[in-house]
Amino acid sequence: MSTEVSTLVNLLDLERIDTDIFRGQSSRTRWQRAFGGQVAGQALVAAGRTVEPERYVHSLHSYFIRPGDSDAPIVYEVERVRDGRSFATRRVTAIQHGQRIFALSASFQFQQDGIEHQLEMPDAPDPESLPALGERYERADEQSRKYFDDNPRPIDIRYVDDPPWQLPKHGPREGPFRVWMRTKGPLPADPLLHVCVLTFASDITLLDTVLQRHGLTVGNEVSAMASLDHAMWFHKPIKADEWFLYVSQSPVATGGRGMAMGAFYDRAGNQLASVVQEGMIRVKR
């Protein structure tokens, strides 16, 4: 396991401090705000630790209430809402410095058979044929390269479509935003961990879909951007250490907010999960 992946696994391995209370640490970077995907992933770990292993998470709905402090631990309190014959529901509150910063509801289900259908996976070149993220950043501006250097990268990201910092030279794009992802090394064989890593990864590029519609970049035209809410549905078993294609698009932006919707596919074309997020986007005047 690579150092970066080991760090991510440790980040998602919460400390149990009471029956339904857990504590997690944050990634240490020069950026003060805790990464939203990290908080969502840790909250899902906390919820999953209170249900039987045979129940698999199939959905989560969450709100980012306050910015998290990346220099301080986060406490996760789990409420056992219901344990039914097929489904179990959990509610998680993340607390930092005595204030609620994040709230999540998650539903778990025993494996069941039923009808199946899905949309076809969009075409995309193989991830091995695409430049690694570091190669992309070598051609980026100084601020983007600084962001890359200051943040650990446990996820291998291969952009099919131009990343936001390269968009101004190409102009706005309305098509879907496609990105291949996987961890930079193998993960332990823990189904909940793989789902939580996918949840972590889902927040990395999603709001970029909103920016590409207008040819905007953070730090240049955009002064601030933050996730407001995040919802996911999990359809198939997930292997986050194997390549998956993340396809997203933005149907609407208004009122200083932008909405993005995404789907995850494995290399065989199976839809693994779906995601919807709304984010705050403030454009410089």
C-alpha cells in the first residue's frame, strides 16, 4: 500500500470513543477548510460501524452546515433511527469546536434480488492512455501548481475532458465531464471502506462541472466555492482501487449556487453509483 493510500485508509479509520460516538482526524494542508469528501466519508464510516456487516449502504443524504477546521479532530455522533427487517437507517452529526458542521442520513439494506436496468456508460478512452494528474499540473498556472503541491493525492485522477484550469483557453463546455479515478494502490477487502473511498472521491471534481459551463476557474474568476449538500446512491459492489469512470454534468446554476449530477461506472460499463450535489459559487465582480 502506498503512503498516500495508507494515509487515506487511516483517515477513514475512526476512533470509537463511546458506543455510537467516533472521532476522526483531518488531512493536514495549508488550506484551513476540511475537505468535504473527507467529512462525508468519515460520517459514512461512523454510520456503517453501527449496523451489521451484512447490510450494505445504498444511499446517503447530507448537508454541509459550517466549514470544518482541518487542524482539529471531528466528533461524529450516530443516531440509530431504525433497524427494520430489510433496511436500517442512521443519522450522523459531525461536531467540531462545539458546533455542528455536517449532518448525514444513510440507509443500509440486506442484499436482495430484483429488476435491473441502467443508462449506457458514455464512451471514454482507456485511463492508461491519458496523462496523470501531475503531468496536467505541469502545464497549469502557478496557483494551480501550488494547490497540487500542497495537497496529498491518494486518488489517481485521469481527466478525459480538460480540467477547469485549462478551460479558459478552450472556452465554456456544455458536454459531460469525464474523469477516470482509482486509489494509487490496493485497499483492504472491506466493502464499507471502498464505498467510503468512493464518497471521498466523489467530491473532488463534481463542482468543476458547473465551472466548465462558464469557462471559470477558482482563484481567477471564482473567489469562493463550497459544497452545500451531497447525496449518493450505491447500486453495485464497488472496488475503489480499480478504475472507475466518473461522468458528471450541471443542469442548472442560479442564485449563487450550481447543481451537478454524476454517475460512476466500472470498466465493464456497470453503473456503480449516482451522485447529486449543490454548491455555493461566488464569482468575482
